[in-house]
Amino acid sequence: MKFHDAFKTAFKGLLHAKVRSLLTMLGIVIGITSVILLVSIGSSAQKLILDQVQGVGSNLIFVIPGATKGSKFSSPASVQGVIIKTLVKQDVESFKREPSIARAAPEVRGQAKVVFENNDTTVTFEGTTEDFFQIRNFALKKGSFFTDTDVDSYAHVAVIGEKLATTLFGGKDPVGKTVRLRNITFKIVGLLDKKGLGPFGVDQDNLIIIPVTVAQKQLLGMDYYSVVNVEAADAYTIDFAKSRVISILRQNHRITDPDKDDFTVNTQEDALSLLGNITTIMTIFLGAIASISLIVGGIGIMNIMLVSVVERTKEIGLRKALGATNRDILIQFLFESIMLTFVGGVVGILFGALLVSLVYVILVKIVATTWFFALPFSAVVSAVLVSSVTGIVFGLYPARQAARKNPIDALRYE
């Protein structure tokens, strides 16, 4: 049987039972739509997360107290809530004397209620130095950053994020206003531009940033740091700067055995690599979950095709009596199965693209997030291939059952 004849015969067979063909395709349509939608969401989330990490700053090195043990997915004990006091002022001063390091800014973090007149909210506050704003690529919308003079003089000044400003001040200009943080008054000297999520999942638009000395002594009662942000100098590679940071810390902390490090040093590239691996796994996982519906749709096709073989037993006997070979019958029913899944796959891709567009519009226009539109070409190609393979795999058994029928028994079938 020629390809054209096989296609024509299969098409007529499907048209003979239009409703059944449409219902059979529905399972494939739902499966392909699910794959396209979830893979697109995973890819969009991956791009969003990685772009936010890249937007934090360039040539960044993060020094965190506590060693990382186990796999690369492990986190230092300090990140898990264990108090570790190994990062101190001496370490930051040593970093600043190192030629391969352009800037170093310590950071301490806590949570407290911030109050302005009748408005209040609980926020994350960060204590740091002047270099922090340059290292982390913060930009001002209004006002100015505080200076190292403010840090040394324990000045009660603060810079706040855009979201926090809206919560406390509404549409008013916050610069020059006074707020209370744990019953200590701070004068707002600067308003930050919108920034989004930062390292460690902190919402940088809902921050109040104050001098590290005030945060340590008057709010937290501590003399150590939660993290030190380091920027490598342009004349040196990030890997060289990282190696120097490690050497300085081991010297300051009198560590001779690398297995006994009491700190963790990660670069921005390390964070991007780790997040890239995690988000890729997430995307694959989402796609695998959606693919289950394709298997269900394939089983549905096999069941329907088996029913079709039984119903058309006399037709099979007649075609064989007129000279059709087993191969002709096999190709006819296999083509019907492939056509069902291929058409269902194309319709599923169209519905999937439509839903992806709808999700994008909702998140960007209504929810006002910085979501990315992603419809991976690989997902579209994979969807077409998977739907075709599904048709072959789940259509092969019914087609072989039809091809093996004895023509005499088939003609006698009631």
C-alpha cells in the first residue's frame, strides 16, 4: 500500500467515527498542553531567578560563617539558623588591604517592626557600610546613601526600599522623614530603586538598611557579621580573588587544615551554577509530571483502536479477501493512531502556547511581576515527537491484532 492510499484510508476511517476520534484526541491534547505549559513555566522561572542573581552585582564573592559539608546543595550552618561568630571586623579590614579585592562590606541582618505615624510593618533590616551599595549595584531613586562617617559615628540614618516606602508613606516622599525601628528613631536619607529578590531570598524592595555599627551594638547586641560581601578588582580574575579570600581567612582564623575551615566562600558563578542546576531539575520534573497525562492519553488511544478493530472485523476480512496483505492492514490502523496523536499534538501545542501567553499577561499586567515569556522551541519539537511516538507505540498492538485476523473468520464475524 502506498503512503497516499494509506493516509487516505486512515483519514476516512477516522471520519467514520468523528465523535470517537475527537474524544480520543482529547487525551493527547490535554497531555501536550500540560507539557508545553509546565515546561514553559519552568523555563520562565529559571530565567527570572538567574537574571535576578546576575542583577545583584558583578564579580561578587560571598563569605558566610560556617563550613559547608556534604554535597554542593548543602548550606552552611549559619544559613540553617546556627549562630556562628567567626566573621569579625579584622577579616573585613584584611580584605580591604588585599589588592585583588576592590571592596568589602560586612552585613548583619534581623527583623523588627518599623513604625511611621499610624503605619507599621515587620521588615528585614540590614546593617552594613557605604561600600555595600556599590558592591550590590543598588541605585537611588531619591536622596543619598549613608557614608562610612555615619557608620563610624553611629548615626541613626537609613535607606529604604520602594515597597517599604509605599507601605509606610503611601505616595509621600520618605526622604527626610523619621521612623522608629525597635523604639530607635532613624532619619530616612535615601530611597532605593526597585531591585527585586536578592541573595538568600531577601526582598530587597522591602528592606531598611542602616549603619552596621548601630545594627550590631544597639539592635542586635553582637560583634560579628552574618555575611561579608566582597567585590573582586577588575585587574584580577574572580577565582584568584576567591583564593585570596580563603587564604586571608585561614590566616586570620589560624586554620592549617582545609577540612577544618569555619567559613564558606561562594562566587556569583557558583550561585548561578547551583541555581541553574536546581531550576533545570525543576523544569524536567514538571515536564515528567505532565508527561504522565500523555501516557494516559496513549492508553486511551490503544483502547479505542482495539474497539475499532473489533467493530471493523468484517471490513478487515473483506479487504483481505480482495488482496490486502497483513502489512496493508497494519499500516492502515497504525496510520489512524499516528494521525490521532499528531493532530492532537498540534492542537495541544496551540492550546499550550495560548495558555502560556495568558499566564504571562496575567502575571505581568495584573499581578505586575517581572515575569518572562518563554515558549521553548525544544518543548514544541519534543511535544510533536512524543505525540507521534505515542501514536506508534500505543497504536502498534491494535494494528497488529487487526493484521493477524484470519480473513475467513473475519468475514463470518457477527
